[in-house]
Amino acid sequence: MNFFGIGLPEMLVILAIALLVFGPKKLPEIGRSLGKALRGFQDASREFESELKREIDRTPATPAEATVEPPVLDAAPTEVVTVEKQTETQA
């Protein structure tokens, strides 16, 4: 049994310390409150997961409007200048 990375011996030590601190009358009430909080968190997590799945299913896998067009250049094309290298020959 591994709950949040805590094994059974550690859980028993934590429970014993909680019993000493809060007492036997208050401990069940704290456990109930903790259980309700965990249940609410699990319900919210499930609701978020189902909402996310619904949104993913609703959107198309490959949207047609997501096409990429090349950029349009407004400037005139530049002139290409070639430079010839002159070689000197000795006579």
C-alpha cells in the first residue's frame, strides 16, 4: 500500500500522532472532513477531464483554415551586380 509515496508504517505513525494531538472524539470528524474534501477534488478533476475531452472531440483534427501562405513582398526585386575579377598577366 503506497499512498502519496507514504507506506503503511509511516501512515500508522501519522495516525498515532494525530490521535494524540486531536483526541479520539475529534479524529473521526477530521477524517470525515478530509474525505469530503478529497471527494470534491476528485469530482472537480473528473469534470475538468470530461470537459477537456469534449473540447478535443469537438475541434477537428486538421482544421482547413490553418493553411500557411507565403509572405508577400512589397519591395521591387533588387538588382544583381556581378563583379569580374581582373587578373594581371606579366609579360
